[in-house]
Amino acid sequence: MAQERPKEVRSEFLYFALRNRKLRVGLGILVFFLLFAIIGPFLTEYDPNTYAGPSAQPPSSEFWFGTTTFGQDVYSQFAHGLRSTFIVGLIGGGIGTLVGVVIGLLAGYRGGMVDEILNMLTNIVLIIPTLSVLIIIAAYLAVRGILTESVFIGLTAWPWAARAIRAQTFSLRTREFVDLARMSGRSSLRIVFTEIAPNMMSYLFLVFILQFGGAILNAATLDFIGLGPTRGMSLGLMMNNAVLWAALQLGMWWWLIPPGAAIAAIVGALYVMNVGLDEVFNPKLREM
Amino acid sequence: MSLQVENLTVYYRTLRGDVQALENATFTIADGEIMGLAGESGCGKTTLGHSLIYLKPPMRFIEGRVTLDNEELPIWDMERMNEFRFKKISIIPQYAMNAMNPTRKIGKMTAEILESRKVSYKATLPELKRRLDLVELSHDVLNMYPIELSGGMKQRMVMVLSTLLNPSLLIADEITSALDVSTQKAVAEMLVGFRDRGFVKSLMVITHDISILYQIADSIMIMYAGQLAEKASTQVIIHNPRHPYTKMLIGSLPKVGVKHSKQRLAGIPGKPPLLLNPPVGCRFRERCPVAFDKCFDVPPFIEIEPGHFVACWKEFESNA
Amino acid sequence: MLKLDGVSKVYRVGTFGGKELHAVSNVSFEVPDGEVVSLIGESGSGKTTIGRMILRLTPITSGTISFNGVDISTLQGEALKDYYRQVQGVFQDPFSSYNPIFKADRIFRIVREEFFPGMKDQEWNGKLEDSLKAVGLNPAHVLNKFPHQLSGGQLQRFLIARALLLDIQFLVADEIISMLDASTRIDVLNLLADLKESRGLSILFITHDLSLGYYISEHAVILYRGCVVEMGSTDRLYNTPLHPYTRMLMAAVPRLDKKWEKVEVELRGKQSQITTGCVYYDRCPEAERSADCLTHRPPLVQVEDDHFVACSRYME
Ligand SMILES: Nc1ncnc2c1ncn2[C@@H]1O[C@H](COP(=O)(O)OP(=O)(O)OP(=O)(O)O)[C@@H](O)[C@H]1O
Ligand SMILES: Nc1ncnc2c1ncn2[C@@H]1O[C@H](COP(=O)(O)OP(=O)(O)OP(=O)(O)O)[C@@H](O)[C@H]1O
Ligand code: SF4
Ligand SMILES: [Mg+2]
Ligand SMILES: [Mg+2]
């Protein structure tokens, strides 16, 4: 009875998480797309980049989502694109968040020299023209995979996250519960991760959402200028192509809407989840 | 009658059941009256204050009727209360000092609050400045951020802000407890000044510091574990209390000029009951030195002398 | 024994840290073993800053603080942890002392993890129950709740219970009862006094209320704008306060036996900054102020046994 039993805490957390409608809806959408990304590509025999049939066909039983101006199967593009988009978003966004969070927390909590050095690093990464570096690197790598692309994106996207988290940490570290932890002999590192970080949980998740969205868009740009994975396909690339070949003006809505709607739905679901998580993390917001 | 509360019952919903934080409260505050509300920590003072103005989940309205200046307050309806909040009834919440938005300058914050009530900041500014003078704050505070103000300054600022539209009733929740003695005195006297000048008609001053109420309040109401125990004029409560709890409470106050090593003051033995599942009847029963079998029923809150209300069976018996 | 020797704290404030704020100036006093010393002063007088320096939460600008003869600014790592085993603090604002997203009793778990990692559940629960009972809490009422579900008084007593879990010798109690209600105030005061008696605990009792200081301690230090203006036995301070500031503090204490006198409390004066002369000059009501008041800062001089004051009127 005396101390907080972790199991109980977790189950209470789960209780609120499962009861939260926003979280359930967001998670539902996300899981749907995730499953689609995993299973979808197996349901089609067409390669996303080869010419599978007549050009500019509307959806039919043969070509579920229709075909592009060049006769590529939109469904196949979509399914493969969704998969790589998820990979880029999760890995690229994940790395960007992780690096930003660690650097922001350390700089904000330690202050002084540590802060100055990390701040300098942040500024350097911030001003390096990301695209030119990527172009140079791309030129050296003959075969580029989706993983390499994700790592690149993540490693260049963290600075703003670090900035924002540093500011948050700064204001949290003067709170008395941090003093109390210090008087309990907790090491600084532990205080940062067990006292300060949990207070920013929903904020950290928001950072991840933004990083996720940013990574998808960055990947689209890279893919578009041909620096993406060799022979890759992504939702961003699909949209870029559709816009480039005037799909909308030609009435080829089936080319433009699936990738656009999917990106919007995924990012939207993440946002809704964030609001829901806020309610779960913050005991004061929990609906009784 | 400025404020009239009848049978007000408010609970908190929790996973483990309802916390019965306010049970059947019936009392009035007259025009011009400064009523002190005192009682042990957790007895429901804040709950009572809040329920009159911000009754929101996990708070749950059970029953009751509240009228202010002969108009019924729809306290169970957060939306409809907007009409009354700030204009007719205003609150300085407990820990309001720390609740000010740190990123807004005081002036901007004031403007936002006023405009949310559809009152022009420009038109109010002269009056605002006049009142800042009254509480000895320089006009520069409007250009400052909350962190730049000391506790006493913030508290005075919140006081000015919450009474800017001359509400009928101001609920001040523990506004002096974080202040030092000299500022406490100044702020408490300013509250009286606000009443005297008609900025507010009546006041409900919530505090655990009865000695401050003795200095400024006209009447004092004592609560125990969610029930009203006694209400009477300040003199009567301090010098001639009738409820056993009030007697013990007054007796436990730190007295000036007493030293622990020479005379050890006694608190009230025992602890207040858990409000999740409070004892039946008088909730003070378990700690009451004079309790008897009748106390298993809830004692009504009865006027035993003009203006003196008590809820205690023993008292009724000896009066009968 | 805890000893402060010429301790000062200067904060850099203003846009580029261009201005200096002397929060604590040249403060010396000691807290002997097993004694309660009150540190009394208005808001902003530097009480918390002194407490935080003792607790190693704020670095000292100059001077030394030593505990049992050891300069505490040298402590690092295990030695610092050992210091915290003996010296703990409880703060004024119970609400910000808790991490709002965790249950309140997490503060106990942290103590357990850091200081008693090997202890068995049963032994720990007994220990925890004892210290909760010692501070007048019913464990069933208060455990397993979030901070916002508990009242300020309950949270504050939690913090004292936390300190009691350790084998402390010295407690910094920073305004711990200002947010407590009347009946528990006395209980907590008595609790502190009892801990002093039974455990030989030394306490630095920070308060703004002279009468509380009188109740619990034999010695007191009166602080104004970071300077000690009067100090000595509480009997002397209470019965014959000499500094005009001490007298004003006395008059402002709300009491049940008489109403406040109509003395104006000059609030604006609190804001101004005096660089030379007596720190209390601009608020001092003493009619026969000498010219010295404005030009020389009066040092702390002994006026009688166990009674020191810093006011030009008491200098030979
Ligand atoms: N959000 C909540 N959920 C559940 N119970 C609550 C909540 N807020 C308050 N309570 C309980 O309701 C009771 C009354 O609380 P309230 O805050 O009104 O007391 P109070 O008299 O204002 O105390 P204090 O003097 O410490 O401010 C307490 O027992 C408290 O534990
Ligand atoms: N981190 C800080 N940076 C700059 N100034 C500070 C800081 N902390 C405190 N101060 C200033 O130092 C002075 C003393 O503050 P301190 O908190 O020690 O006073 P106090 O006597 O504890 O007051 P209170 O009764 O309000 O708690 C104040 O003027 C305060 O504004
Ligand atoms: S009603 Fe009974 S238990 Fe309650 S205070 Fe009176 S005598 Fe005591
Ligand atoms: Mg309250
Ligand atoms: Mg302080």
C-alpha cells in the first residue's frame, strides 16, 4: 500500500488511454494505414514504376485506383509509397526527435558550458544548407536506400526541436520538485529523464508529429529531384508527379487524391492522438 | 440579501467514487457583509467558493439553489455562468498568484480578460489606474510580466483585476496566506477598503488564518469535513463559540507570546474523516468530546440566536 | 552545528546581467546542534536564498557555510549525498514541490530508490507509515493520489514526512506552515519542536511571523533586504525589540487579543534600493534619525547579553 506500484500506475495509464476517444480514433486511423502499408503491396502484381496498362484510366476492377498518364498502376504506387512514407516518417522523424530531445534536455538542464557547446552545434547544423549536403552525399552513394535517406533527413532536422525543448527545460528546471529530486541525491542525468522529460511528454509527442510530417515532406523533395532511393516511390513523390503532370486540370483526381488524403489523414490522426495523450498524461485534464 | 445559498451539495467524481466535499450548505451573506470562511485544510472551503462560480468536472453539482441579488445563479451550467462571472460574482482563486500567464504583460492580460467579457479596456483604463493607486501599485506594473512582481504585488494586482467591474460578491480564497505579515496586513485592510468604497458589495474571505478574520471580517462561518458547523458574528465566534469544533479550533490557534518550552499549545486530536466515505450523522462525531447517540443523525444548521447558526445536537439539547 | 560566516549572494539581473542584486549581504550566524533558530523577515529579505544556499541548491557568492566543521561547498558526489542524508529542506509552496503528472507519493519512492535501495517492502512500508503518522496523516487518506487531489496542508506534511524518512540532523523549514490551516499549524510546530527534543534535530525555521518564531525557538535572526538587522534570544527580541523594523513586524502580526493598530504599512518603500546607509532608512519612522542613518551602514553591535542590533541609535 505504501509506495506507488508501477504495475498499478501503468494499468491506470492504460485505463485512461483506452477510454480516451481522441486517442482511440487517432490510433485506429494510424493502425489502418500501417496495416495497409504492410499488406497493401502484396495485393498487387504491378510494379509501381513500370507501365502496366493504358494511360490515364479511371479506377476499375483491373486498376483499382486507376492509372497515371504513363500507365502506371496508382494503387501499386500508393501501397508502396505508403510503406516508404511510413519508414521515412518513423525513422527520420524518430531520429530527428531523439537527437533534438537529448540535446535540448541536456543543454536546458545543465546550462553553462554544456549549453554553449550544444548551442553552437545546433547553430552549425541549422545554417548548413541541408539540400546541398544531401546532394553531395547522394553523389557519392551509387545505390541509395530508403533507410539512408531517412537517416539523412533525421540528422539534419533536429535543431529546431532542440531549441524548443531547451526553452521548455529551462523553465521546468527551476521548479521545486526538481530541487527536491536534487536533495534526494538524484544524478542530473536521471533528473532530466525522470523528472523533466515526463512533464513534456505531450510536447515531445508534438515534436515527433512535426518531425514525422517534416520528414515526409523532405523525402518528397528529395525523391522529386531524383535524390531519393533509387527507383523508390513515396506518397510525396506521387503528389509531386501528379501536380507536375497537371492531374487535377486533366480531371485525373484518382492520381492526386489518394496520396494527399493519406498524408492528411496520417498527420491529422497524429494530431488528434496528441490532444488525447495530453489528456492522459496530464491528470488534471482527465475526464472522470 | 446579497447571496443566498440553499442546500448546496457538490461532490467530486473520482475513480473510487464520489468525494462528498460539500454537503447541504445553507447560509446567506448580507449586503456589505464580509464573511470569513474558515476550517481545516480539506474541509471544502475552496469547493464551496468554486462551486459558486466555476463548477466544472470533476466537480459535480448534486443539488441546491444559489441566488445573488434575487437572481438565481445557474451554477451547474458553465456556459450560462459566463454572464455572471467577473461582472456580478468574482473570485480570486487560491494560488492565483502563480496562475497568471507568465508570457503576457499584466496590461495585456487585463485587456484580454476585459475584452472576453465585452468590456472596453480603453474605457476602463482610468478607473484601473485609480485603483492601482489605491493599492499602492505604480502604473508601470501594466507593462511588466508577472514574474517581475513580488507576491504581495501580484496579490494586489489580482485584487484590482477581479473587482474591476464592481461585482456584487467577491470570493477571496486564501489571498493572504502566502504573504508576509506586513503585506498581509496591508492586503487585508485593502479588502475592507474595497468594500467600504463599494467596489464590491459583499465578500467571502476564505482563509485558515482566523486571526486575520478577527481583524477584518463581520462574520465567520466554520466548516468541518464538508458540513457547515457554525456561523455567527466575529466577536461571537472568537469569544463565545457554541459548536464543539469551533471551540477546539479557536483553542488551537497559536497565541502571541506563548513559548513551546513553557506552554505547549494543543491541536485538535484526531484527523478529519475521509470524504470519500464520510461517517453518517455529524461528521465531527469521531473527534467530538461530547458526542452522544443522537449524533448519528445529521444535525441541522439552526439559528439559535439572531444571526448565530449552529449544527450540533448537544447544543440544541442544552438550549432546549 | 551549522555555521554561516560572512555569506553573501549576488544575483545578476537585468537584460544582460548588467545589474547586481544583493539578495544576501554578509550574513553570519550559527545553528547549534539540537536547537531551533528562526530566520525572520519580510518577503524578499533573502530568507529562501539563505535556505537554498545551505541546501546546496544555490551557489554562494562569497563567505562560507560549514556543517560540523566541513565547508559544504566542497562536497561532491557521494559526500554530497551523505550531506543530504543529514540535511534536508521543506519548501513553502507545496504545489510546485510535486511533479504534477505523477502521484504525490512518488517523492517517497525517490527517497527509497536513492537512499534505501535494498530495503524490503514490508520494512519500508512500516517506516513510511510511521513517518506519515508522525506528521499527522492517515496513510489511507493520502497515498496513491495526485497532487491536485490533495490539499496544500496534506502536501506540506508529505514533505516533512519525506525528510523524516532520512536520518536527518538538520532541517531547513522554509515557511512551511504559512500555507497550513490553524489547527495543523500548531501540530506541525509542535511536531518540529518534538523532533528537536526527541531526535536532537536542529532546525532553521524560516518565517515572517515573529510570534511563531517566538513559540518555537530560543534564538532568532531578523533579516531585512539581505542584512541581519537584529539577532539574539527570542525573549529579548520579543519583549524588547530594538530595531524599528522588528517593531513593525511585531505590530503587523494578526492576533486574537487585539485588533491591528492603524499603522500604515508603507508598501512602496519595499521596492527602492539603498546603497549606502541603513537598509531600512526609507521606511524608518523613527523621528530622531541621525544623519548617520543615511551615510553609514550601522554594523551589528551587541547591546546586551545575547542581543545584537544594527541601528545607529544603539551605537556608542
Ligand atoms: N479534484 C479533486 N478530486 C477529488 N477530490 C478532491 C478534488 N479537489 C479537492 N478534493 C477533495 O475535496 C475536499 C475539499 O477540498 P477543498 O480544496 O475544498 O478544501 P479546502 O478547505 O479548500 O482546503 P485547503 O485549506 O487545504 O485549501 C478534500 O478532501 C479534497 O481532498
Ligand atoms: N534566481 C534569482 N535570480 C534573481 N534574483 C533572485 C533569484 N532568486 C531570488 N532573487 C531575489 O533575491 C531576493 C531575495 O529573495 P528570497 O526568495 O531569498 O526572499 P525571501 O525572504 O525568501 O522572500 P519570501 O518571503 O517572498 O519567500 C529577492 O529580491 C528576489 O527577487
Ligand atoms: S452534533 Fe454531536 S458529534 Fe456533532 S459536534 Fe455536536 S455533539 Fe459533537
Ligand atoms: Mg482551499
Ligand atoms: Mg522565501
